[in-house]
Amino acid sequence: MSAALRVDGERLWESLMTMAQHGATSAGGVSRLALSDEDRLGRDLFVQWARAAGCSIRVDTMGNIFARREGTDLTLAPVLTGSHGDSQPAGGKFDGIYGVLAGLEVLRTLNDHGVQTQRAIEVVNWTNEEGSRFAPAMIASGVYTGVFDLAYGLSRTDAQGVSLGQALEHIGYAGSHPCQAGPVHAAFELHIEQGPILEAQDFTIGVVTGAQGQRWYEVDLIGRSAHAGTTPMDHRLDALLGFARVVEAVNGLGLAHGDEGRATVGMAQIHPNSRNVVPGRVHFSVEFRHPDESALEQLDGLLRTAIRDIAEAIGLHWQVEQIFQYAPIAFDADCVAVVRSASEKLGYRSRSIISGAGHDACYLNRVAPTAMIFVPCVDGLSHNEAEHIHPHWAEAGANVLLQAVLGKAE
């Protein structure tokens, strides 16, 4: 029976399009920042749908939502699937939420066919995966898996000084269940690739075997604000000049570390940010990604050296703080094999792939056997309002997820 099961692709697509109305932007994407009013509406809708599918709901102290479909043996650990519902400030309709709603579609499909699994199945909607409102990213799954403690997670603040804990209270999702991993038999996260490989090579499914390591930094360059008209060029302590040189240096470090190297300056705050004032301070981010931990360690040293040399040449003070890191990971071999087998059984063309992005599954892999499933996205575009996937890709990924979850839950 299980081998013949297929999800309802039209129902899944309708769920995705309905959810995309919460935080919809004029350019066709979504802006559903973590713990915003738009995120609250999306959470409410997920909870409503999950309850309609017969699930019990629990919300933990980091706002993670778990929808549980009970199994026949209450003594067994559940199978977990899901992703996140928050978006980038100008993000797409599928990043994260596709994995949540595909998990819900798995439960709906089991209900449609009267399939009762031995193990319970839980669909999770993780809080603040993106890290675009509260840094660092994946903070709630990090607390769940013991990477961060609860006090640290709740104390993270956004640009307006609102803490994550305050935001949870504001939208009504400050749960009482402990944010701590219990026994999990296996976990799967379905996600769009967010890159161009699968579409370019005509693969429907990416069997994700691991993920790149990451390091995030916050950097301050401090000079002296001065009048743009009266301060000679050779008397300036121009923090923005130092910033420009650091950006070029960071780009060079990424290029120097081969095809797998990634180096990005994605955020900057210029002070005082006035057109006729020499900038006295720049606060900015640097991010490195690489599948080799030794390369990340080398990049760390090279970054600090470059910033020091650039700052000293101009006469700036400088500070570098690493705010986030995780090592490259390998997903559980048996869970990966289950995904690969499901893809083959369903007749989808698949290939092994390494994730270039961070995902909640990367932390979950610390406490439970975990694997990921990718589907293509058009032109590899993500974190963009134009992000798009085709309905048949969405359906294919959910079918693989269904078979993988059943393979572990029966």
C-alpha cells in the first residue's frame, strides 16, 4: 500500500499559494519576518490546518510548533519532518514553508488512505531560521538541540531592540513546552535547492548528503566623523574607505578558496550616514562558507589579518566578533539511503548534492538521524521575491518525503 501512495499535488500547491497571501509583496514574493504579525498569521493558519488533519499541537518556549499525528505504539520515538515559516525581508513563497506544508500534506495523504503508522509523525515549524530579524540564524532549532541555551535565544534582539522573547509574547507564541530535544527516531527536511545545479542538470530530486560549514562575523571600523567640505583628504579617518577595502578583500578570499568557497558582506550600517559627513563608523557583516573546516579556520585568520592591515593603514580602530559558526556536516547515511531509495522507487531522476545553505536539519542532525531532500528552483533563485518552483517539482519532493517518512515510521 505505502509504495502506491502519492500526495495530492493540487492540494499542496493550493496550500502554498494560500499561505503566500500572508506577507505577500507587490512583486510576488513574501515578507514574513520571524515573529512579525505576518508570521503570526502564517502560524495560525498552519495550526488550523494541522488540527483539521487530526493533529495535536504543542508550542515550546522558543515558539517552535509541533503538529503530531499519533502512531499505534506510544512507546516509540516519532519521525520528525518540517522546516520554517519565516522569510527574508523580501523573500520568496517557497523557502522554508514548502517543507512545512509538504509535511502537512504527508499527514493529509495518510488520513486520505486510512494509513496508521506504528510511530508517531510530527511536523515542525521552526522559529527564526532565516536570522534576518534575530541573529544568528536557526536560533530556535539551535536551542532545541543544545547548541544555545534558552536565555541566549530569548535575549536576541532585532534592529529596534525588541527581544525574541518579547516578540513571542506579542504574537502569542511563547509556549510552555520545554525547548529541548526528546527521542526522535529519524528526521527529514524537504527544501528548495536555492541554487542552480538541479535545474541546470535536469534532476528532479537532490539527495542531500551534507552541508557546508559556516562562520558569521560582525565587524566595526571606527574612524572620525568630519565635515565633508572642510576636511582635507589627508586628514580624514574615513571608516567607509576602510569598509570598501575590506569588502574587496573578503571577495578575494572567497575566490581564492576554489569552487566551494563562499565569502559575503551582506549587511552594512554607515554612521552618521549623511551625504556631507565623512563616515566615522561602519558596522557590517562578513560570512564564510566552505565544506572543509580547515579552510574555514584559514579564512578566519586571513580575515582578521586583512582587517587589521587595512584599518591600520588608514588609522582606524577595528573590532571583529564571530557570532555564529557550525562545522561542515554529514547527514545520517541510513536516512540518506532511504531518500535515495524513495527517489528511485518513484522514478525521479536524482543526484547527490551538498547544501550550500544552512538549515535547521543541520542542527537536528546532532540529536537525531537526519537527511534532507532538495527540489529545483527556477534559475537557482532564492531569497528573492521572484523565487519560483514548478508544481510538479513540489509534488515530486513531497512524494519522496512521504515515502521516506513511511519508511521510518512503519
